[in-house]
Amino acid sequence: MAQLLERLSTGLNEIVKLVCVIIAVVLTVTIFIGVISRYILGKPFIWEYEFSIMLLVWMTFLGVSIGFKERAHLALTFLVDHSPPALRKAARVLAFLATILFAIFCIVNGFGIARSFLPRTYRTIPVSLAWTYAALPTSFVVSLLHLTVHALETLGLLPAEQAPRDEAV
């Protein structure tokens, strides 16, 4: 079961990376077209700003999940680094548990927030604001999978994907 979670985590991370690349390309093209239409043609596209915000929000939150998978988030590890190995492992497990609880909080509340915006749409594009707010719980569902795999690695229930770092989550 643990190996299945690890493979799912890795595969999902590759998909999320691809989606982020696509969003970055679409965002770049959208903003470029917006600049051309506004400053060269003198007729701005009214949808460009809100569409760009929606893309940026999604790319940001999906990037959060990539950061969890790659253990790239900032960690303050001074006390952990200067602790005995057993305490170091306990601190890592505690950090994972706290982060997992935060992810669950974001998932539960994020779905509620997104649901509350279902009836509202953007002013310039006929898209519900819920699609933008759905980025929060979506990214934390993926992040929760990555965090679970890392916690299993830390507990020794799954072989480490890479050399373990002495850092908290």
C-alpha cells in the first residue's frame, strides 16, 4: 500500500508540473496579448486581467504541492539540527503531523469557501469564482498525499525517495 502511495505521489507530481507549465505558457501569452491590445491597439481586452488572476492563483497553489513533494519549502531547523537523532526524528514526525493537520484544515475549509462562491461569477468572463477558490483544496489534497508519503519515509515504513534531509516541513 505504501509503495502504491509513493508511485501515486510521484505520478501526480509529474502531472501537476505539466499543468503548471501549461498554465505558465497560457498566462504569458494572455498577458502579452493584453499588453499589445492595451498599449499598441488602444483597445484592451476586458477579460485578460481576471483570467490572468485565475491562472496565477492555480499556478501558485499547484506550486505549493510541488514544493511539498520536493521538500522545497522553507524550514527553520536550528534546534532540530542540534538535537540528538531520536529527538530529531520525533521533531520531523511532529512537523509532518502539524502540516498534515493544516492540509486537512485547508481542504475542508477550502471546499466550503469554493462552494460559497458557486453562484458568483467574474465580471468579464462567465466563469464562477468557485473555480478560482477550488485551487486551495485541490492543491492541498495533492499536498496531503505527498506529506503522507514523506511521513511514511520518515517513520521508516517506506524506503526514502532521496537521502533524508535534516529539516522540518
